[in-house]
Amino acid sequence: MKDLYSLCLTSRKWQKSAQEAMYQKVWVPLSDQPLQPKKLKLKSSTRLKRLCRTLHKRPHIAGLVKELRVSAQDRAVLEIIAKDKDSAFELLASLVAACPNLRKLTGFYPSYGHIADSLVIELHRITKLKERAWIIGPKKLSPAQSIIQGSAPRGLPSPAQTSAFVSRHAGWSSLQTLVLGSDNGRLGSEVIYATLRRLPSVRHLCVSNFVAEDFNDDTIQGLPILYSLRLENLPGVTDRGLSYLSEPQMLRSMRKIIFINLEFVSASLVSRILTNARYLTKFSLTQDSMPELPFGAALSQPFFVSPRLRFLHWDIPEPGVAQDLLADSIKAGGFPSLRFIRAPVDEDGKLQRLCRPLAEIAQPSDYEVAVADLSQTDPSTKAASDPYKTLNIRKLSIARLMAQKRIEEARKRPAARVVVEEEGVVRGSHTLRSYMGILGSKIEYILEPDIDGDEKAIADVGELLRGDTTLGDETCSGAPSGKRGGHSTRRKEKLMGLETLF
């Protein structure tokens, strides 16, 4: 950033290119920087006002902004002041209004209670928006409605509110990514269907935590042709709706599918989805119960087939025949392009032993987590033959320890014995130890999360809403020394974007 700033001031030839690099992604300056030298410190509102003034007075610079980013700390500030419609929240809306070519607002996803604030209105006017996350909260009442309805229960929005919500998508013909999540809020299945009809370019869809009346088997029939689909915690979705989703015309363009807590009953339905999604590269299935085979179902090998699948996440704690069929299908060549398997719950290492052997998979911090968890369990469980199984085996730290134990147990088994013989006399013998996996396998067994340092394998929608960040390896030194807006050298934040959900 320091070099780009210098180029803007010293070289006319480089100024345009340097400005494009500087302003393409803008971190919204809301919270004060504790590491900033005292003589350079500016109040957060002052820094935000200066940025707003620059973008409003210089449209050619405002047109360069493609993404506005709000960190976790700044998001907390906004959540507090948004309730009082503080000037900083209004300035953020003004900032959005100044950027006609904005594609993303990353890191700040406030709850929407069917009453539009200034930020919702300004985002509605951005016609080139590429992604949008709606977190539907409890229905809010305007002052006039509160007087009329008093303490009426908050449920479905009124017809006027649902119509307003749907109409807010009318100008987003370029929108490609849509996240619909419920935080104790309601929409109605007709509203979701009508919303999707307004978005001709949407290709990546995430729907989570809606009650059965809002999203169910009938709603699935209204889904458009997608590249990525994530369905999470939707009690209204059953095998009947997923059966419709498994049809070839629905899956002809699908690249990524993530199913979380939908509780598939039929393993044959999972097989049909994998088979018909011919371009599928990533498949994630997380649920509590193992899908089963219908009584009398014919078995062919391989049972699961996906020619282009590269990444498989399989997280089902209950043992069952489906996991055996999956392992047998991989052995039989049903997944020729598979390169990564992530299975936090891997009974007896059935999937791990199909991958390349690893020397180590556990991390030093995993043992500390296990000791802390064991200290909180019943003392009688600590004497069990495998105390790790008494813990939450879906936590990645525990999953890595159990995978490491399988590796070490495999090493105890002899694989071959080499005898050194000279002129008929045995001079010595050596025992070669076994290993966990298959030499030459193209599949890597991984137990790393979507978000660095997380104990859950798959990025959670709640983490996205909190605007969680991690610190990257790159550093930023701010503006040159002595200039306003400068700060001490610090590590750059990595902000979770909507793409993390897919």
C-alpha cells in the first residue's frame, strides 16, 4: 500500500493503475487503530467521513471500488450504532451509494426484520451487485404498527412487507450468489420462490435454518439451475424433495453440493445425486444418522459413482452400510478424479486406509484440547480403552488424534521381514513395519477446517454472520511515515466471504 500511495503522488503514468489497485477493495475505517501513533490518530467517524467525501467528490475513484470490507471489530461497532441509526451507520450507507460499480459488501450482514434501513435501500440501488446475504430476523413493527397491533406475536411478514422484500431484487440481474438464512425470522415459501424468479443470474445458493413452512419439498421444485447449492438445517426437506433435486435436469450444471443436517434416509438417493451430477467436483454430507438401503434394493459395484468429484466431505457418526458401500465404491474406481477425503468420523479408518499414507496428522495443540475436554468428562470414562471416543468425535482436534492413533497402531504391525543371507548363513534379519493407507494412492486424507483454527470442518453460517476473521501471513504498513492515516506495521486480516460457504 505504501508503494502504491507513492506511485500515485510521483508518477502520472502509474497513477491510474496504482489507484485501481488501491481502491478495488476498500476496508471501511470504523474502529480506531490501537497501534497507530498518537500524533496520527483520527477518530473513526473522521476517517470514515474523509473516505466518503473522497468518493463522492471523485466519481472516477468511486467507480473503481468493487468491494467494501468490514472487519469483525468494525462489525461489532456497526451492530451497536445501527440500533440508534448513528451517523457512522448512515455514512456506511452513503459510502455504498457513492460506489456505482460495487460488487460486494463483505463482513457486515445485519439482521433484516422487514423494515428497510438506509443500507438496505442503497444496496437495492446498486445494479451490478454480485452477491447478497439476507439474515431474516423477527418481524419488526414500525411505530404506527406497534400502536395498532400492540403486543401481537411476531410471525410472518405482512403482504406489503413480503412484496417489498421481493421487489428489492428486481434490479439485481447480475447477482450470482445469494444467501438466505433465518435468525428466528420468517419469509414464507412463496416469497423465496418469487425472489429466485427475480434473479436470472443466480448460480450459488445457500438456504439455512428456515422452518418447514418457509422452505420444504415443494420449495425445492422452484430452485433454478445452479452451480453451487448449500442446504442446512431445513426440517421441511425430506427425501421426497431431494428426490426431485436428484433429477438430471436439476443437476446438469451443479459443481458443488453441501447438505448439512437434512437427514437423508435412503442411500440410493445419495447415489442417484452423485451419478446424475456429472460435473460435480465437491460433495459434502453431514448428518447424524447413516442413510440405509431400501429393503430388497439391488446392489451393483461401484454403488456410488462420480467421475469428476475431487473433494468429498463425509461426516456421519452413526455406523452403517452406506459408509461400507462408499469405501468399496472408491476401491472399485467409482471416483477416478477424487483427490481429497475429509471424514471427521471414520469408523475403523475405512476411508483413511484408501488414501496416501501419512507420517503425522495430529497437531501439537490437539493434545491440549483433548486433555482439557477429558478434564471435564466423567472420571470413569478416562479409564476406557479409548478415552477419545468418549469426547466429541466430530471436533477436528479429536478426529486428528484418532486418525493419528490408527497410524501408530498400523506401524506396530509387521509388513515384511527381510533376511540377509551370505553363503547360506543368515547374517541378520529386519522387520519392516506396516502403514495406514495405500502407496501410490492419489487421494489425500485431510482433517483441516474451511476456516483456519476452527474446530468444525465446514464453515458455519453463524461465523459468517459474526464477520469472523483470521490473521494472514501478509503485513500492511499503511501510509508512509508522517502522513495522515498511517499505522504501525501489522498482519492483514483474512475476512470470511460468502464463497467460504460453498
